[in-house]
Amino acid sequence: MTLDLALYQLRTFREVARLGSFTKAARSLGYAQSSVTSHIRSLESRIGMPLVQRLPHGVRLTASGEIFHEYAKRIFHIVDEMAGALNPSGEMEGRTTIGASALLLETRVGELIRDCRYRYPKVQVSPRQLAISDAQEAVRAGEVDLALVHGDFTRAGAAPTGLVVEELPDLEVVPVGSAALAMATDRAAALASVRVLAVDPDCASHQLLVTALRTRYGIDPQVIEAGSTGGARELARAGYGIAMLPCESIRPSEESGGLTVLPDLPRVRLGVRALWVGRELAMSAVAAVCDVAIRVGREKVNQMA
């Protein structure tokens, strides 16, 4: 049997398989949904069997579709290799959208973009802030190519399906407040009126801070969403509350400016992960950016050691 298959149809099938939806695949590819439907029907006609099963909310691959998917991934891997071999400059090219939790957006992503610009001048990196609990769906839906998150990135603790999870170096967060708060003689009285400033509502670090304040000082602080690490830093400096901020973002010069690490409250190490569709499905540019993210994380940790 000779199959005359077009790459654009295989690309459409790959997106449908990745996203589990004709609608999402159309949005990701910039096609009309009718075009996606037509591409899949054409493939099924040429193969002679159904590749996807239509469901009330999306689609899933049939047994034949799973086999076809594995071969489609191999085809695109070869195509990517060929494109690289035929690239006269030999330079990595492409565009990658990175979604990152608020703490990582400040501490890791800026340096990641600078490193990518140096190593891969033709790779464009576009950052955006991403809530931790939205990371999986954002990658699956094609809203971002790569998500960098810290702590628990699942809504119900379940392992992600259809995604690759890469472990990155941990992020240490520390409790910071005003210098006046740190030097207060009656610490319990000084802490009684402060708030806990949450940068990301999905991050567990500020809940650990609440627990520590309740256990050690018998106070039940109000939790306020600061919106950003910069906002949390300024509110903490002004004595409005305590924030859990990345240790690597607290410069020694800041302590003289009224912001200091509070030594009697817990420091927390948070696991950092990169979520993406994997090396066999992603563009080579995404793989390169993921590798740079790992390198930047290691350098940050080594600087703090």
C-alpha cells in the first residue's frame, strides 16, 4: 500500500492528538475548524480506517490512531533533522513562548532570555506570567510552548498526562520584612499587625509562613495578594507585611534600604519544573530554551552556595 500523505495534514493530526480537540488544534495552527476536520477526514480516507474517536467534549485517538501518531512523530523528527542539516548558517531558529510563575519570571526568565539571545540569536523568546495551577492546560492548549513553575503545579496532585516534566534546580524563598520589624524588641507585638503578602496564590510558601506565625506567635495574619514580586517587596519594605521572596533576588544592598530577611521564620526550598510536550514533538528551539533554563537554574544555585 502506497500512502500519499501531505505534511500539513500530518501536522494537523499531530496537533489534534496533542490537544485532544479539533477546536484547539485549529486555534493553535491558525486554521478554520472546518479545515482541521477536512485534513483528518482526508487522512482517514487514505489510511482506510478511523484515526480519532469523536467525543462529546473533544476527541481521542483510536488504536490505529495511536500507531499512526507514533510514526507521525518519527516523520517530524526526521524533518527537523533535515531542516537543521540544510540550514546554511547552522544556527538554531524559531520562536518560543515561555509561561512562568511570578517568582520565576523575576529570578530566572530574564537571565534565560539574555542567555538565549547570546547562544541562539535567531531564537525569539516571549515571556508571560502564568498561574501555577494553569500551567498544564496552557501547555496542552498551545498557549505557551514551555512552562516554568515552582511547587505543586497540579490541581489535584495527579501526574500530568501527555507532557514531559523536567526537574530544574530548586528555588529557595525566604521571609522578608522591614528592618524595623526585624529589630523590634517585642517581636510578637510587632508581628500582630502585619499581613502575609502572597505573590502567587497557588504557591505553598506563604501558607507555610502563616502556619509558622500561628504556631510560634499565636497570631492569625491576614493574607493579601501582592500581585507581583516587586509589589510584595515594596509593601514589605514599608512595613505593611511579610513576603516570601526568592533568596537569589534579595541583594545585600537592600538590607541597608529597609528590607531584610527575618531570621526566626522558615526558609523554604521549592521544586522547580519545566513542562512541555517533549523533545519528539516540540520544535528544536523549544528544546534549546529548556536546556538554557536548566543551565540558568544551576548557575543561580551555584552563586548562592
